[in-house]
Amino acid sequence: MKINYCDALVIGGGLAGLRAAVATQKKGLNTVVLSLVPVKRSHSAAAQGGMQASVGNSKMSDGDNEDLHFADTVKGSDWGCDQEVARMFVHTAPKAIRELAGWGVPWTRVREGSREAVINAKKTTITEDADRHGLITSRDFGGTKKWRTCYTADATGHTMLFGVANEALKLNVDIRDRKEALSLIHENGRCYGAVVRDLVTGELEAYVAKGTCIATGGYGRVFKQTTNAVICEGTGAAIALETGIATLGNMEAVQFHPTPIVPSGILLTEGCRGDGGILRDVDGHRFMPDYEPEKKELASRDVVSRRMIEHIRNGKGVPSPYGDHIWLDISILGREHIEKNLRDVQEICMIFNGIDPAVEGPKGWAPVLPMQHYSMGGIRTKPTGESQNLSGLFSCGEAACWDMHGFNRLGGNSVSETVVAGMIVGNYFADYCIENNVNIPTATVQKFVDAQDNYLNELLALNGSEDIFRIKNRMKQLMDDKVGIFRDGTRLIEAVEELKELLQKTKNISVKSKVRSGNPELEEAYRVPRMLKIALCVAKGARERTESRGAHYREDFLKRDDVNWLNRTLTTWANPNDLEPTITYEPLDIMTMEMPPAFRGYGAKGMIIEHELSEKRQNEVDEVTEKMEAEGKDRHEIQHALMPFDLPMNYKEKNERAGDK
Amino acid sequence: MSTPKGREITISALKFDPRSAVSKPHFVDYKLEETPGMTLFIALTKIREEQDADLSFDFVCRAGICGSCGMVVNGKPTLACRTLIANYPEGKLTLMPMPAFELIKDLSVNTGKWMDDMSRRVESWIHTNEVHDISKLEEKVDPDIADQTFELDRCIECGICVASCGTKLMRPDFIGPVGLNRVARFEVDPHDNRTAEDYYELIGDDDGVFGCMSLMACEDHCPKHLPLQNKIAYLRRKLVSLR
């Protein structure tokens, strides 16, 4: 048995994992990063439109601050988020963006003088002040009060990923790609590393570490129609689930993005609408103002996606061989803007659909349809990023349910979370690794390696009639059909039952090639059962949650129910032979919230079952605020009085802004 | 609306497992029906699911963003995910792994390892002694300079330029267009304090900027349309004066 010892083990080499690795490496820890693919190819690279941080440099973002970013994030989450974590996040985001600038991310900058922009389908002139020239600029995104999304054209994730990966290289972080973690090594409620398979040689090794951090991204590929990369199969969260100890949070909270292109499902960034692009129906009519008079195309993603489907159901979709779709029109932004700021979007439209979106009129419209995009759920953690149940296991980024997104994530808050959580959780993770020793017997490590070794041999020895690819494709179709944007009890019950059958069927497959390396079917054979477990957490969580909140929308329970459902779903897989997860709930305490539940400001009105404490807490908040304002206290002091939060390093320092008085 | 039956196409893929004692490089032909908008990503996935579960290839984003799927299609290195079958009227596509990189199996090559080595050679990170307090305003950067840096930062390290490179065939240690572009990128970036002399130390030899024979297949094939020709010429002029 080959055992690799290190201080800090990071599983997943996207933005979150790499930034966490930078944090541990900087604290003098010997850090290893494991990744399925070369780290610069991680799905983080596909983030197009930008990263939210309240730097407030440009004209349309002037006056922005942490408080506004916090309020937008909480409303976006439909009050499902952990407000303390949201506070930690918004306070660190400006620091993250400035750190990245220093690492070479070429953020698009403010240019002094006048320029034309499209706002609400009208040409508008924006004039930038000379003293802001050269500072980081930002664009508009859905669900935000200010233009807060910082960007590098529409390749923001790519430049961020290269910046952070280069920094990790500079610090000599030990990055090993084409490595897949198959299980976590744990004993007495503490995690000690992972059993890892080399995807080139097929060899199994153990990685033993003082602490382990999972940053493997989301689980979008349990759906058929998804913008996610093919590696986003949720297996990182699945191996945490399979410990039987660590919990997953809010797995039913799945975001559907309004504008992936049809049929490939490749994302066209929210920046298209943020920059002024509009949605049109079969008649060429701009329909979003009819449904959302205030935010129009720029309501939160869950709302826009539902409105699009609603409009299609009203018979206004555009028919195509792939079913009905909606048109996205960005031609009104002008060719110059598109070829500079939305270049990848243009390239995607041209290469995959033969459409030049800069051409005015119907010829330049791109066919779009809401598809799975983001996993709000993941490994449930404390605000430090450590699992609530399995000591020494940390998680950050999309893999985690940290939980700053609640039931709907705002555009631009995901890449932002990756680096911010990498900074915050990475530092808490480093402290854990400094304070704790490895004290696990080699025999225990051997036991975990043997278990995976035997499992692989069992899979190769199976001689059943089922086909693993068919099972996988059926799961994806089922998730699309019955656990999608619109959900109801009947279909969710059917989904859970069929997913259980599919999980059973994975024990009756046969893998054609019997070799242990270079065998893609073997990889499917051990991944698909894990994906099915994740899918079951999503479907069962959705079946049980009899309300509509954020992206979780029940046609049989249309209201957000703060009386019964202001809580977080926790799933465990108690016994390896179980066919479905065990669900418990973690309550959210209104009386500690800085922002008690209310109307989001978009979406249908009058659809909330209010909790009596919401009003009580709101009065408390108002009283404290009024009193402290009268005493001349500033917004930071008031915030602290309402809901204190901690941050590691010097991240708690106030963020300087050009507009500071 | 129903979709009419598509034409039958042939995908001919090189298969070889260097880890196997018995495997020899050979082509296998797969026949399948073309569907509207079919890319090589869709075709190869279908082949693996329905015809040959043992066929190895690499895809991640399938959108031309991550650079994982470079392969040689009918003699030209290209991103497989952006290769539309409809653009091949003869209906036959011959696939080979990219040369210049270590072969993992079939169409899968180890570009990651190569790019890592390249990144270390050109020290592909910001060099500065200044410590910036991240709670304070960021350093101002001229918007045009930021845009220029971004232009060169768009490289996705897919390796297609290296697979296209004539010089790389003659000089195994050639840093490749991708490496020279990296240097050009940091040379523009005002955050990086390296001087021309520093860059000369890294690439001022025949395995660096003076090795390029200017055949420029790199720029012809670059999926991101990077200005490789210009940038290599610029670096060469700049560094030759230091010789």
C-alpha cells in the first residue's frame, strides 16, 4: 500500500480548492491538491460574466457597500441562507478582488468620460469621473441594487482560475492531476484523508493528512440538460455522504439558469442581460416586463427561468426540433460592445449554432432555454467551513453548503464565493491542520484502501444484464422530467421510487473490459451509484419540502412557508445498503437574523406564509438601528450590534472605497 | 416537428494503450447517424456509450473554454468539442491524438503535465516585491493596458499551438508558442516588475524565442485567435538587442 502523507489535503483543483491550498501553503503547511483534470481545465474556467464585490468604483456602482451586497444576497436566497456566512462573504469579497488584481487578473477598468450603454432597452449615456479612471469597473447582473459584477470581458472565470493557479505554482503547492478520491478515510468521527485512484495507471493510493478539504464543485450532471462541465458529477459530495457521518445541506436547492443555448446547453452569460440584452417570444415580443415590471430580465435567476417556462406554457414559445424555446437578443447592444465584452458568447453562438448575435433582427437572436446551472446544496459546514459532524473535513466552493446562497444564488456570487471561501475557509482549515496531529493506525488506512480495491474487483466481476450508461442516462432524463424547475408531489414520489430502482440496477451491470486502468466504463460503474445517491438526496429533499422557496418551486405548494419551512434540509446516508438518504432539518433562527424574512422585491406578490417572529425581529432591528443612529454610531457598529461575525487574518478590516467621505 | 434521419458518418479513431504489453497502434472505424448540430463531443460520447466503452478521450467543458479536448482531426489539430460534423461533407473524420505530448491512451494526451512544466520554466506568475494591503484601494491600471493583458491572458493552454509547431518537432525542449505568449502577457502586465533582462534569462535561447522558425501554424490553428505571430516577433526584437 502506498501512503502519501501531507499536512493539508485539498480534493478539487478549481478556484475554491486552489485558493484554499494557497492559504494552507502560506501558513507553512505541506499541501497537496488532487484534481480529476489539469487544474486550469476545471469548471471554474467556464464562469463567464463576472464576480460580485462591492468595490463601488464606476458610476453605476457608486455608493455600493457590504450592506447592499448583503441585502441582495439574502433576498436572492429567499431567506434560506445563513446570514452570518453571507456577512462574512460580502465583507471579504472586495479584498478577494483586490488580491486577485495583484495576482494578475486583468480586471476590466473604469475609463473616464462618456460611453453609451443600453439600460432597459434604451440607449443611455454614462459618464465616468476622472478620479476613478483605472480602478476596477463593474457591470449589472440580476437581483442587485448596484452594478456590482467585476469582470474580464466574458472570460472572468478563466482569468481568475489562471491567476490563482499561477499563484499556487509560485508557492510550490504540490498539485497532482488525473487523481480521483474514491472514499474518505475516517475514524472516531474524524477525517484523515482519502483513498485515491490514479486515472492514468488505475493504481490506488492513500493520502493521509491532518485535515481534508473537499472543493469538487457541483452536481449538475445528475441532470440531462445542464450548463455544467462533464466532470461536475457531485462525486466529491457523494464520498462525504458515504461516510455515513458528514451531512449534505439543502440538496434540493438547484438553480436553473435562464439562458443556456439550445440544444447544446452551453451557457450564454447573465452578462448578456446585465449589459442590456432582452428576451423575446415567438412573436418577437419582449415579454419579461409583462411579468416583472420592476426588474424585468434582471430579476433573480429562479424568477426569470420560471417566467420563461410560464410564457412557453402560455403558448408563446418558439417551436424547434428540440422543443420550444425563447429568443435572447443582444444585437441591441451593438457590434462593438459584443465583440469586446461578449466575445465568447458571440463565438459560442457562431460555432455551435451558426448565429452571429451582433446581427440586428431575428437572424441574430439566439435560442435559449432554462437548464440546470448551479448546486446551492452540498457538504453542510459550519461558518468555518468544517463539517458539522465529521471533524477535520472541510469544504468550500460549490461543493459546500456553507451556506450563503440559501435557495437561490445570485449571478456573480459563485466565482466570488469560490475565492472568498478559499480565503476564509482555507485559513480556518490551515489552523485546524496546525493544531491537530495525524494519529491513525496504518491498519485503518489499509482497511479503507482494501475496501475500495475489493469494490473495484467486485464491479469488474459483475455479470449482470444492465448497462451502466443506460442507467446514467435514465437518471438524467428522470431528474429533468420530474425534479426540474416546476415540481409536484406526484412526480417527486415517482422520481424517488425510480431512482431507488436505478440504484439497485447498478448492482446488476457488467463491465465489458476487465482491466483496472484506462477503462472509462469502470469509472462510470463506480461513479454512477454515487451520482444516484446524490440524485436521491435532491429528489427526496424536494419531495419532503412542501413549500416554494427560491429555486425550489412546488406547483402543489406555491407559497414560501416561513412557519413550517424556514429550515435547512440535512441528508445522511446512514447505512451503505440503504436505498435512500435519511433526512433531518436544521432550523433557522429568525431572532438572530440581521434581516428577518420579508418580500424579495421580485417574483409574485402575496405568496408568503409569514412567521410571527419576522415582524417582532424586524421591530427589534429597527429599534436598535434608530437608537444607534441617534447616538451617532456608524453602519459597521450598528451591523455588529445586530449580528456579530468573525473573520480570520485581517479580513475584518474595513474596505476602503474611492467614494469614502 | 420531427427530425429527418441524418446521414451515416464514419469516425476513425486511433487506439493504443502504451501501458499494455499487447496493444499496438491501430485505427478503429465507428459508424453512426449524424444528428443536427452534432459535434465530436456528442459523437465520441455516443460511441463510448453504444459501441466502444473502452475508447479514451478527454472533454471537460465541451464549450471551447477549458482546452481539454485538443486532437488531430483529418490532419489538423483542433478542439474536438467545437468540431461540427456538418463541416465535413465527405462524412469521414479521422482522429489522432495530438503529437508533442505524452500519450495516455487512444486520443488522450497529457497536456496538463507539459503546461505545468512550461509554466514553471517561464515563471508564469506575477513577480513583485510590493506588498499591497487588500483592504485599501487597488492599484490603478490604464484600461487599455488591462485590455491588452486580457487579450494575451485568453490563452487556454490547449496545446494546439504546440501540436502545430514545426520548431517543436526539431527542438524537443522548445518552449512553444504558448510559453512565449505567457511571457508576452506578463511583459505587458504593469503588476509584474520583471525586466527584459529577466525575460532574456528565461527564453533568450534557441529553446526559447530565438528557436521559432516563424512557420506560424500556431497562429493558424489557435482556437482563441491569439496574435502569436506579432507577439513572438515583438519579443524577439526586444530580446535580440540584449544578445
